[in-house]
Amino acid sequence: MAGLAVAQISEFSLILGALGVSLGHIDMDTMGLITLVGIVTICASTYMILYSGKLYQVLAPFLTLFERKSPYREAQGSTPAAETVGEIILLGLGSYGGEIASHLLERKKKVLGVDFDPQTLALWRERGLPVVYGDGGDPEMLDQLPIQRARWIVSTVRDRDFNITLLKILKTRRLDGKLAVAARDESEAAELRATGAHVVFRPFQDGAEYAADALTEAPQLLQGGVDWPISLKEMRLRPGSLFAGKKIGRILLREKTGVSILALSRAGKVRFDIGPDFRLYPGDHLILMGSPSSVKHAEEYLGQREPREADQAPGTFSLARIEVAPDSPRVGRTLAGLRFRQDHEVTVVGIQRGQERITSPKASLTLEPGDHLIVVGSNDAIERLKAQAPL
């Protein structure tokens, strides 16, 4: 394919040929031959480039005699893309993409990495990550990836043109999975969402927010000149922690490690009034107090994660239509009184009443016979509610 674009000799050949004639190195017959070859190849190359794809297909059976099976030296050792089942295809394994890959692997996700840096590929290959050499913005490269079987296709490249092109290419593939890309600022993020991105990362904004939280927190709480072997340590409760959502009194931190939680910082605000009934959430910054050795033990203890099966998929939500029967006991009752969220774990987001569509039903709305409720909830909750249909 590359050879078809450089098959012609250029006009510079005529300049060099004229120089050779003037110096007596070649005669006019040779110069005429150079001119003839230049005219023929320059004219022919126009059509060779325009129809390079068709020419390549015609010549392909003969080209296999000369082409290497692995056309790129950097690709040697890469995982064959067609043989890989990547739940998440990650385009770009640099500093940002590499951190994402590490956290995904920690959560037992099946990740297929794509990058064109041989050293990066070798590093991740040693860590056991299936990798493929290539450029994610190349349509031919995307054809080699198992994109139809992926739940997510993620681009960590912070380049607007690259991501716009990628989204447009993937949009033509009619994928079942979702697309996530990285953006530099909010205006770029809005453009990427309009182009078709389901999720847009903003590394700079998210990092700046985290830095601001760190500056407004209280890592230097303990002051005074008393010589005592005690230290403070700040740690962040990560998503998926075994203790996320639990009350402080139930995590048995002091009993297990001898360390106390002196204070807690949430959204940049330090709180000292934390008792045994105070509930912890992912992202909380805990100020731990104890001896240096026990504080290290407490970090490891709080860093435990919820066990998760390798093939366990996150909970998904469904949108369903549920009919209210004419003789239903729910007719004439309000949405607030029916307690759909509390009793059935679903949310009523709309009501189809004849030709009327109520897109934002109020809690005081009374149900009528023949109403169709548009509800959102987990798959299990939807199935349980459908089993009662018509309501």
C-alpha cells in the first residue's frame, strides 16, 4: 500500500537529469528516457493512489509471498486481537491509561490494552495484561479488535481530534457496548458527549479537585511539644472498600489495630464530631492516630476490598412499562402512598395515560385504571414487579 504512493519519479528527476547532461555524465537519449518514465509514472500514480485499495486486493495473493506475517517489529509478542475477549478495550496505556488499567485489573476486570509504544507494551505484557500493538484511531486497526464483544471501549488519549474521529468511526459499527473518552476541559467534554460518548473523563479537573481537597484537609492536626511516640496518618477510603457504607463502631478498628480515627474530611470539610454511629463512605479522608507501626497496620486493615468474582458484572438498570389493571387496588391511590421505591425498589419516572405522557409525575398524582407506569430499577426488581402485572 505504501509502495503505490511512491511508485512515481518526481520532477526533481528532470532537474537532476538536466544537471547530468550539463556535466556530461549522461547523454540526451538517457535524458529522454528519464523524461518519458517521469511522465508515465506521474500520470499513472494518480490512479494508483485513487484505486490503491482495489489494486491491493487484486495483488494480495502474490504479496503474501513477500510480506512478513508480523509486519511490525513492535507487535511481536502482542496478543492476537481476534483471540482476545476484552470486557474493556483500553486505548492508550500511558500514565493516565496505565492507572486505569491497574485499578480495573485490581477489580478483576478483563482488559485488553492497545498502545503503539513497544516499551509500554512490554511492561504490561510482563504484568499479565493482554496487549495489542496499534493506533486506536486507525479504522483498520479497530477492525482487528473484538469491539463487538466489549462492554466498554475507552480512550485515554487527551486529544480532541483523535477522540472525535474515534467516536465517529465506532458510531458506524453499531456497537452494543458503551464508549468512554478523555477530555481536556468542559467545552471539549460537551462536544464529545454530543458526538456520542457515553462517559467523558476529565483528568485535569478531577485531579485539581482532589488536590484542592488535600490542601483543605487536616494532615497536621497534632501540635504541641510533648515527646510521645504517636503519629498521624491520612488515608482515603477507596471505592469497593470492605468498610464503605458501614458505621465506625462496626469496623472494630481500635480492637483490631489499636488505632483511632481522630477526624474525618469529606468534601474539604474536616469533622471531629464522629462517633460510633458515624457512617463512612468512599472518598472519605480519615485521619488515623496511633503508634507508627499500628498506623501502618490500620492502613492495610482499612484497605481491604469487597470480594468480587472475576466474571461478576456490575448491577444494571432496566426501563419497563407496567400496566395498572382496571380492578387494581392501587387505582385511586397516590404514588407517595404506594411506596414503589420503598416496597418494590423501583422508581416511577413517567406515566402513559391514553395519549398523554406524564414525564415528571408528582408524588401526589393519583393512579387511574389503564395507566401504564414507566419504571426504572434493577433487573431483579423489575422482574419481581412484572410478576405482579397487571398491577
